[in-house]
Amino acid sequence: MRSIIMVLMLVFATSSPMFADEITVAELKVGRFSEALQKQLEEELTVRYDIEGQNVYLLYKSSIWPVAIKLTQKDRTELLTYIQKYKAWNKKASAEGDKFQKNIGELVVRGLWKSGDDWHGVDEASMTVVFFSQSTKTHQMVLSFEKWQSSSNEYISIQPNEVYIGYENVLALEEAISEAGLKTAVKKRVKEKSVESKYE
């Protein structure tokens, strides 16, 4: 996964005006549904923060291709609102023994992905946030996507996998993309750099 992240960082650097420094804020455990196995497989989703541009990137592996979702400050605020609604629904559904699936909200993001040896991007990608019950006691937040078509090549597209996030990891995501969480991560990075600078 670390090699995927490093490649994505290089892609970002050549595809948009990016950044003086980028840090890993959190690494979460999420699910990807396997059609072949008819069950969810555990994957890693990494939250990274571009300090200069103040953008958050969600990095994960969609099938065999690495995918990145860019969240601006506005996108983060919107996603945090949807997370609050997920938490409220989770509490109520668990207490009342309800099981259901319903869209919480939708936002438009920028996406990047690898196809073959090349990288592609889509400037406006729809991301739907879904409340999904596995049982009356287990409810996940799902990130669902329409097919992405490359902004530079109309013949290149990808259907990103849905990302299934359990309650504890939703809380971790909420903390990671919050202002407080990002400030804590930046302070940690500054401290690390201060220590490193003494040993040049």
C-alpha cells in the first residue's frame, strides 16, 4: 500500500499545482465487496493531507487499480455533515432494530486512477454517501461512485469499487478530516521535522 501512495503522490505532483508538504493523517480498515466471493474483503484506506493546498486525499485500491479522491475544504465540511447524519441513523436503527439502505447525501469530487501504465483524472465525479445495514445491529457508511470517465480521454473510464466503512472507522475518518484532527497531524509533522533537522 505504501508504494501505491508514493506513486499517487508523484501523479498529483505532475497533474496539478501541489504542495510543499503532504502528511499521512490516518490509515483505516474498510471493506470492498467481492462479486466472486460474495463477501466483503478488508482493504486499507489512507487519509493524506496537503498542508499547502489544504486538501485531503482518500487513497485506496479499487480492484487492482489505485484510486484517489480529492476533498477540498468545502467537500470535507459536506462529508462531515453526512457523517453526523450516519451516526444519528446508526444510533436510532440499532436501538429500534431497523435494517435498511438509504442515501445520506451526495457530493462532487475530483478523482484520479491508474489504468494500465497510465494515470487519468476526472474533474467532477459524483460520490454518494449511503447508509447500509448488514444487520439490525451492524450499519456501515458506504462511499458509492458512478463510472468515472477520463477528462483527457473519452475512451478511458473506471467504475470505482464501493467503499464500506464500519462504525469505528467512520469515527476515525471523522476525526482525521476534521479541523482538529488535521491540526494535530500538522503539529506532529512539524515536531518530527524539528527533530530530523538536528541530524543533517
